[in-house]
Amino acid sequence: MTFIDFVHRAIDLLPALARFAIMMALIIAVPRISRALRIPSVVGLLLSGVLLGPHMLDVFPREHPVAEFFSDLGMLLLMFFAGWEIDLDLFRQKILRSIVFGVATTALPLVLGTLAAQWLGYAVLPAIVIGSLLASHTLLALPIVTRLGVQRQEAIVVAVGATMMSDTLSLLVFAVCVPMFVSGFSASALILQVAEIVAFVVFVLAGLSRAAGYVLKKVENDEETYFVLMLGILALTALAAQYINLPGIVGTFMAGLAVNAAVKDKPAKSKLEFMGTTLFIPVFFVVTGFLIDPLALLRGLSADALLAVGIIAALLVGKWIAAESCGRAFGYAEAARMTLWALTLPQVAATLAAALVATKTFNGAGQPLLDARMFNAVLLMVLVTSVLGPLLVQRFAPAMRVAPDRPPVPRR
């Protein structure tokens, strides 16, 4: 028996509580080690997930419902907190800018990704799906800007608001392409999807906002009930979003906006934030690392280097053009523009979910919508952007504390 076989056998014998203890040790130790190495803690947590995940040491198995539940809850809480941390007055003033930047940071990577995929030999419909995978983004580095205290600056508010547009538009394109690939184009299905999205937005931002504000006001002196109600609102909006084929993170972000004013300065809010940021959100980063098979990525990179380089370049260029052009039009300083770009680079939640669905979608000839070569390239893109995005945010965001969003007006 080799040493590696001995290690794997010992790991297989670990009880569930021992694996849980290892996860808690990671959450405590990895951020401290990351700070010592001067890398973002989210990057350290992702890499620890790769190391201890099913593709390497296999400390945590491929299917672990408890870890997956904690991870899903952490992802939803991340966007829920993003919604209620927004300065609503500023958000209302800048909602048009969020829409403009959201459309730009979706359309440019989508077009460039589609053109790159066609240039690499893919048919039109799979190429559009590949472009849609590049269009969305996950605010993986949001904890970094929150820790730096710049989350209320206009550029960050615009980036967070654009996330809702980006995820919604990219998933809408994906939702249209999937049935067309399987059975052909259907105008009625497209119209129904758009109508469902409009109704959902109105329901959350108008109806749920008033109902949640009224109920939470009634129980504001009962901290336990208040706490449970917030979790219930999060679950309700995530399920409602998934019911109309939108990612749950879109629903929880809008739920955070809906209860923003009601939960301000409430003790239950700080307790939910404490639990989320110390447990569920770190677990989300670690479990995301489980999805990455480094050996398969290396093999895919050596065999299809042009494929991976092409879609990553399309993503980087498309997101940069959107951030730079919109940032200049909005009058942002260089640090804000670069932070805007870096925040929109990571491709995790919506990208992985859509890519997994695409690999399991087949047409009448038995061909998958997304083949294994492109799926490995997408995984490499997830790994690269998950590391690069937080690193760039940590590089540029600190300058926003001393440089305003807009350059100072010269004195005459």
C-alpha cells in the first residue's frame, strides 16, 4: 500500500463530525493564512476547497447534502446582504446608471463570447449559450469592499445593482436558447418568460416590500421571531425566482432591497450578518472549490489551450470595456473604474448552474448543448476569474477610500 492509498483510506474512515470539524478549522485558519500571504481570504477559501475537495484529497465527498445546503444558503445570504447594505437613497438616484451598466456588462461579453465561440468552430446556438455564460457575474469580492468600508460609494452601488440586470438578462438568453436547441423556437415561451420576470420584480419590490415592512414592524421587539422571519423572506424569494427559471440569488438580492429600510439598525440584522459572514458564506467559497478538478483543467488546457484563452479573453475584454466606458461616462475616478471591472469578473453562481444544465441538455441527434471541451474551459474560466477578481478588487478598492467616485472639480 502506497502512502497516498493509506491517506485516502484514513480519510474514508473519518466520521461526519470530524469532517465538520475540518471545515470549521478551515473557516478559522484560512483567512488568517491568506492575510499573512497578502491574498484575499475568499481566494484562500476557494483554493482550500480545491485541495480538500473530491478531486484531490477527497476529505469532502462529491455529494454531501449538508455542505451543499450550507453553501447554497451562504450564496443566497451574500446577495441578501448586498441588497440591504445598499444606500437606498443613492440607489434610487443611480438606478438608471445601474441599468445602463448592467446592460453594457451583459451585452459586451455576450457578443464577444458568441463571436469567439463561433470562431472556435461552434454553431450559432451553442455559441450564444457560451456568450450568455460570460454575461453574468457573481459578486465574489463583495466582502472585500465591505471590509474596506467603501460599499456605499456610488460605483459599488451601481455594480451591485447591475448584478441583478446581468444575471436576469443572461439567464433570459439562456432560457430562450435551451428550448430552441431541444425542440425549436417558441415565441409564446419567450413572451411568457418575460412576463413572469416583470411580475416577479413588481411582486418583490412593491408587494413584498410593504408586507414585510408591516410584519417586521409588528415583531420588532421579538428578536427571535424577527430573525426567523428574515430567513423566511430569503427562502420565499429564492424559491419564487427559481420557479420562473431565474437564479435564486436574483430573488434574494431584490428581497434585501425590499426589507432594506425595515431592518436598518435592528439587533436581529446584525446577528444574521454575523452568522452569515462567519459560517455560511465561507462555506459557500470552500464548496465552490469542490467543483474544480485541477487535473482535468490542466489536461483540457494542454489540449484546448486556444479554447480556454479565447473565452477568458472575451470575458476580460468585454467586462473591461463596459466598466471603462460606463465609468468614464459617469465621471468615476480610475480606482472606481478598475474596481467596477474587477467586481464583475468572477463567474461562479449563475455561470456554473447554467453550464451544468447545458451539459445535460441534448437535441434530437443526442448532441449536448455544451460539450466536455467547452465545459472544462468554463471551469478554468471560473477558477481564473474567482482568483483574479478578488485580487484586483483588493488591489484597486483601497484607493477608493481616499479618492472619490468622481474626480474633484477644478477650482477656478
